[in-house]
Amino acid sequence: MDYTTDFEGVVPVVNLRGSLTTIMPAPMPGISEVIVGGYKKVIVDVSEITYLNSSGLSSLINTHRYCHKQGIHMVLARPRPDVMKIIRVARANLFIPIYEDIQSALKDIQYSAGPTIRGGQTKERILIIQKNLQINTDLENILFEARQAVNYELRVETDLEKGLQVLKETQYQLVILDVNLELKEVEGFMATMSMQIELSMVPVLVASPHARFDRAYEFILNGVDDLLPHPFNEFETPTRIRSLMELYYIAKTDASSQQLSGLKLSRSVKASEAGTSSDKSGGLRHGHNN
């Protein structure tokens, strides 16, 4: 990725060019030079970003968080439609101001004191169901180190049945399971989620140390979407969480997409199996033997 810096009056405009596909330390190149120069407002022109993935988006988000913490007003301008789609799916546009053209961005940035995080209105909910792993505390620490803790609200349960009840009462964007939970109970948990439209769209991760990856694979065969290695990593963990949440928003926008997604294939098979069962109670039940 390359960049150039121009000025609109006294406001720097950093033009990013190329593909943005890696996680970079915040603040990103180009923007870091502006900050060192003492500027408190910056427009980032992303019109020449030709490709953006979840890692690249994490770099933009982390840089925006850094600027926000330092009292620097950073906005984006002129995103391509495909780039804007990725930003919207990740809901980053809820806290990063984005404008169609430089003049609109300039008008806002000259007269605004800067954006604020709107508390619980923008927080995404993660339900953690843990047994032996210290998922909650470890995840809180990692998200804090990655400057993303402000984006998420975590809730912890130790029982899958209670977890289902919580999911039915409150909308969550992600579920993280402890690999040490009973496999049969996890199978029933995933089958129940599959039979309910809203719950079937919620992505599920299994947190597992390397020594238990084989068991985590059994979780995935029973409908869990992906593996979250534990101990957590400051860069990998937030990126995996963000990627799975992107699937959630895609599924919410276009319900047909979940049947086209490879990550949803196992769960859709379990849903078909569950549909042939006479058990329609909607509660946690034992699954079939493979």
C-alpha cells in the first residue's frame, strides 16, 4: 500500500492507494506522519483502495481508535462501492465518519469537534459459554490490548441450556463455546439453534488450546462455524471475531446467503436432521450418533 499527502487549506488529506490486506500497527503509514506533524484533523481518501479485507479493515479501525484516543478527528472519504460494502458489513461506519466526496468531509471536519462512540448503541454482544477455559477474562484483556474492547459487550454463562435461554431473550452477534463442554450437549445446542431462524444466523466459535484441536474439530462437524485458538492473540483473535460477525450481518441482510456459505454447511445438515425428529420442543436435546 502506498500513500500521498495533500492539503485542503490547513487540513491534511492522506490518499491511500493499492490493496489493504494486512494488519498494521496503529497509526497507519501516512496518517502517522500527519499526527507527528501535530495536525488534529485528517481526511483519509480511500478512493484508490482497490481491495479491502477484514485484516485491512482492522488496520483502519485501529488507526481510527488511536486517533480518537489522541483527540484527533479522522474521517474517511470517497470509498469505492465494494470497499464500502465491507465497511458496512462490519458496521465500522457507525463510528467512523465516511463521506462521498472530499468537500463534504472537509465541511464536517472544519466545524465538528470530532466523533464520539455512542455507548451501548454500537456495542456488539458476545455470549461466552465456558467450562474450564478462562475465556471471558482472557478475551477482555486481548480486546483491550487491541483497542477494541469499547466495541463489545461480553456475557458469560456456564450452562448451554441457560445460554439458549439468553439467546432467545436478547440479540447476540456471536457465541463462543469452551472446547471442554460436553460434545453431545453441544450437538443438541447447535441443532436447536439451527431450527430457529434468528438463532441459525448467529455465528459460533469454539475456543480451544492447540492440544484439543482434535476435539474442536468435532464441534465444527456438529455445526460450530470456526476455531478460536486459545491462548488468544492480540491480532488474530479480533480479526477472527470480526470475520465471523461479517457472516452474521450478511445472513441478516440476505437470508439465502447462509445456505451458500461453506461455514454454514454443517449446521444446515444438522438442521435437516433435526427437522426429521419428533422433538419440536425447542429446548436443548441430545443429538444423533455419527
